[in-house]
Amino acid sequence: MKRILALYPRDWRERYGDEVSDLADELVRMGETTPARARLGLVGGAAVERWRSWATATGAMPPAHKRLVPLIW
């Protein structure tokens, strides 16, 4: 699972990487998921986090407080 985490942005990996890797390994060990499903979920999550990182850096994604305003009204 550690190699798949290399797909995530560095800041995300440094903050969450060890915990997510441990959780994925534990879920597989406990039979809650399969190794393939865990890897697929991590790859999908990496794509989302890469997009989020890019969108935030380029200004394509408004700050969180501005995204929530339409949901409140």
C-alpha cells in the first residue's frame, strides 16, 4: 500500500500517509475489504487529492467557506 501512497500529493502523504496505510492494511487483514479493492480505493483517492491540490493552487477551486455558502442557503 505504501507505493500507492506515492501517488498522493506530498503534503497529504506527510500528514495522512502512515495512518491511511495502516488502516488499509488492517481492513484487509480483518477481511473488511480485499487487497484489490483497497488499492483501487487508494488510487481513486489519490486522483481526487491531486485534482484538489491542483485546483486549490491554481485558484480553480474557491476556498471552502465560499463553497459552503450555497449549501446553507
